[in-house]
Amino acid sequence: MIGNGRRYGGPFPFFKQARLDDGLLDVVVFKQLGYLEIIKYLQEVFFQFRNPFAGGGVLQTSRIRVSSEQEVPVELDGELVGQCPVEFQIRERTLRVLVPEAAA
């Protein structure tokens, strides 16, 4: 999983160390987890405040390329958009936000 903010899928804090303004993507790496490991991980995400991947399953980077020897679908914000390989990177200062001035 790759994210820029703390939450994924609504209120779920999958990326506990993420900050929108740090210029880094947060990456959670799953290594062939079985059902019990997945359930344990999801319990930690939903009910605890500590990082369940403190042992090295989380990394931060400004750019990442994901590839696979097999066909792997890529999902962005809940939509299937293609197959691996795919590359993600942070593009700083590319979103302009206009805020109306407060009435005096």
C-alpha cells in the first residue's frame, strides 16, 4: 500500500507516520501474509495506536516503482487503473488551493 496521508479507506489510519507536507510517500509492505497475520494487522490498525510494522514493513520515499513477474492489478482510490509495473512520486507544490477571504 502506498499513501501520502495517514488514512486509507475513510477513517482507517494505515499510514500512522504519514504527513501530507513532508514530501514523502509512506509505503506498507506485506510479505506473503496468511489470514491470521492479516487479521492481526487489521486489528492493530483499527484498535491500537502503535505501528504494527515497526520491524521494517513501513518505509518512506519520494519515489517508488512497483513491478512483478506476474500480472498484478493496480488500484488507485478504489478504482482499477491497470497493471504493474507502476511508478509513484511526490510532486511538490502542484496543487493550488483558493480560499475565500473572510468577511470583515
